[in-house]
Amino acid sequence: MAVSYNRLWKLLVDRKMSKADLRKQAVIAPNTMTKLRRDEEVTLGVLGKICKTLDVDYGDIMEYVKE
């Protein structure tokens, strides 16, 4: 399965929020942020933390990309 988190990065730019700020506010491990930057799969729990922190839905931060 291929996922893209480009929507998340665009959202952070729109909100003038850094990746480090998101990591701290959502209490996400640094290695998990690395996975997100590489468009690798992360758990739904992590995605849920991000959605809660940003007050958005899953589809607002990620999308499925056909390989």
C-alpha cells in the first residue's frame, strides 16, 4: 500500500506550523516523524493524534496513491 502525506505538509504550511511543533504537540516520536517524511506507513493511533492536534479528518492529512 502506498500513502502520501503531502496534504499534511501543505496543512502545516497553511497554519504556519513546523514539523517539530507538530511532533511536540501531538507527542509523536522522532522516528515516527521520519516515517511520515518518507511516506511510509504509520499506525492509526499516530494518525489519530495528528488529527486531534490539528482538528482535522484522516483524509485531510493523507491519501492513498496507486503504485
